[in-house]
Amino acid sequence: MTKKLYIETVGCQMNVLDSELVVASLRKNGYELTDNTRDADTILFNTCSVRQHAEDKIYSALGRLKNAKREAPHKIIGVLGCMAQKDQRLIFERAPYVDLIVGPGQLHQVPQLIAGIAAGGGPRMEVSLGRTEGARAEIERSHESFDPLRDPEMRPTPHQAYVRIMIGCDKFCTYCIVPSVRGPEQSRPPSQIVAEARQLAGEGCKEIVLLGQTVNSYRYQESDRRWRLSDLIYALDAIDGLERIKFVTNYPKDMTDDLLDAVGELPKCAKYLHVPAQSGSNRVLQRMKRGYTIEEYREMMDRIRARLPDAAVASDFIVGFCGETEDDFQLTCELVREQRFKNSFIFKYSERPGTRGADLYADDVPEEVKKRRNNELLAIQNEISEADNQPFLGRQVEVLVEGLSKAAEKHDDPAAQQVQLTGRTRCDRIVVFDGNRRQIGQVLPIAIVDANAHTLFGTVVTQHVGPELFTLKA
Ligand code: 5AD
Ligand code: SF4
């Protein structure tokens, strides 16, 4: 008999990929997905710890399940991912009806752990070693990358796929919990990555997005060859069937010229780079221990612009980090105005217990100030995004069609062939247009007719296929 699985995912693309792989492994074990917790035999939360808000959301979702578990004690409730690794037994204390806690390094065990609990084995917890709980090699081994063979029928989007190229992070920015919950930086062997990409391409996948916390820090020593990210994307670009390759997220210090040249030279490589600056002030960058000065970041941007004049660059910023003054914040605004990022992800600083930042500095910028700085920076970025989208009006762009637009998905009528579609340009701009379901997965020419800060709107350019016109010679 099939069992029903409800899964909720918060956080980054890495979590989206992890959830896809967990769902695939459970479907092999007789589960099918449901979109409500009432029907579910197993309820899983794949969690994020990067900000307090993401954790609060999960704890309140768990709180709402208390009665459901009392009424149906056979339901299995599990917490996976970063918050499982960070809070560990604390989750059992705060929500004693949770059955399962699994860190990001043990996801391969999920089906077997659930089976054990269903058989009456009681609650289980599997997590990795902390960053000081052993020798590096031992800690590395305790964080196992979860990259089982991909099953084409179990992928949610046939034309696109995330491919993990590394796990963990060794940068230890003082605000960030990732190095402790995702463990040491470890790159996957290039042969595995290329084989996975080849398999995906063979199954009709058009775009792969390479994932790593600091994806451009990728390094792999094979017996006679040292692989960098640039070497890897050269190998991937040669795979037949693939149309686009993206990689996120980049670390500014590792944005080397070999990589920029590869992005410029390789036709399949998206002309898009996400390289978070985090702040425009040296004082703040130093307290964040980002490892670069703002002059170095600017120098990197100059190299990007010189080598890749058409590339779009996106950034992340944290506002209200410990000790951030109004002057520091103004330096961030200046950087955004000057660099004209395609978009910026802006976050209010959220203190994370267990980070160096939490130990060293007071979280001393009041919440209202964080909020105001967040809104101000967002307004500056939005104005830039909107202005920089205007030159696209009247232009034709190449769009890889991803699927139904958000609006169309909400009231989708599967019988209707004409639908509103969405996709992205080669520089990662979102395009919305009317089309046909069959066009999903294709690369289409789209003429842009309208634009706001976040979206370009267009129409499909149809090739002339009607009867030829001949002029009669006099
Ligand atoms: N508070 C707020 N934002 C954070 N980020 C990482 N840690 C924190 C934190 N403690 C942001 C950074 C990073 C993005 C993924 O999340 O900007 O680039
Ligand atoms: Fe966190 Fe810094 Fe590593 Fe990014 S580079 S995951 S911000 S520690």
C-alpha cells in the first residue's frame, strides 16, 4: 500500500535539491506526495538556520502539529537539514512528538530511519560531528554528500536540474552558521559531476545549475590534474543536449580570471554571476571577516565588466550588522548605486548563536533601524533594476522556457494549451509571455514589450512560415 508524504522546504537551492533527492528516495520506498498534513503518514520539514526567522517558522509549524500527532500517533514527524544539525536534541525538547532529526550529512539514511520508526523502533536522531569534535578528516567523513543516482521520473522539472559540486564552507564569515551546520568544504570528484550532467542531458535536461556555498572555491586534485571550476565548466559545456550552465553562489576572493574567461568563452555558460558583497564598508567587512576590502571587491567588479561586458551581476547584502553606523550603511548604498547590480538580496542581520559574530559583538543595531536600512537599500536597488530593464524594450532575447508563470500556476487549467509562460534570458532576467505548453523546455526568441524592476514581458517571435511572396518583374 502506498504511504503519503508531506514535505516542506525552506532555505537555499541546496535544500531544494536535498528535498528532491529525499522525495525520490522515499518514492522508491512506496511513498507518494500529498499537499496536506492531514492525509500524510510522514511529515518532513527540510530546514534552514541562516536566519532566526527561518527557524521560527519551522518551530511554529511543528507547534501546529501537536494535536494532529495526539490524534494520530502513527504519523511520523521529521526535521531534516540545517536546523536539525544545529539544534539537535533541543528539537525533541521543544516538540517532544517529533520522531526524527536528520542533519544534511545523513539524508541518505532517511528511508531506513523512517522504516525503523514505523516498525516501532522509537525516535531517532542522526547528525554530523561539530567543527571542533574531531580531526578534520573525521568531521569531513561525518558530512556525507547526498548525491544518489538521479531518477528521471522523480525530478520535479525535467528541463532543469541542480547539480551539487561541493558541500560545506571553510570561510567562517562571523555572522554565518553555514560552516558549522554544513561542515567542511568538500568538492565532489569531477568525473561524478560530469557523469551526472551527462545523464541529465540524456534525459532531456537543458539547464544545470551547479551548487556550492562558495561554488567558485571548487578544487579537486586528481592524480595528475588539478580541477578548478573553470576546468569543470569546460568539461560540462561539451555535453550534447545541455543548453545552459549556471553556478551559484560565488565568493568574491575566488573570482579568478580563468573563471571569468571561461564564462566569456563558453557558449552555454549563462552570462550571470552572483557574487555577494555583503557590505560597502571596510569596517563592517572586516568585522564580518569576509576576507576582502571594498577596494578589492571593486577591482573584481572592474575585471568582470572588462572581460564580460554583457554579464549581469547580482549581490547579497546584510544590513544592521553589529556596529554598523549610518556612515557604514551609506557606503553600502553608494556601492549599490555605483555597481548597478541586476538584483540584490537584502537581509537584516540576524544573530546566530554559535557563530563568532554572536560571541564577539553585540547585536546593537535596533530592529527599526535594520528595517529602515533594508527598505532604503531595496528602494535604491529596485530603481536601478527597473531602469536597467528599460533598454530591453524592443529588443529580442533568447529565453529558456522554464514553465508556467506564477499567475498561471495558481489557476492552472491543464486542458488549456495557451498559457502564460516564464523563463530566463542568458543573463538570468525573468521573462513572462503567452505561449503554448509544448514550448516548455525550449529556447525561444522573445521580443520584449514591457518591463518592470523584476520582470520583462514579451511575445514569442514566430518565424515566417507562410507562403513566399514574389514580386513580378515588369
Ligand atoms: N543574518 C542575516 N543574513 C545572513 N546571511 C547569512 N547569514 C546571515 C545572518 N546571520 C545572508 C548572507 C548570505 C545569504 C545567503 O544570507 O547575505 O549571502
Ligand atoms: Fe556563510 Fe561566508 Fe560561507 Fe557564505 S562564504 S556560506 S556567508 S561563511
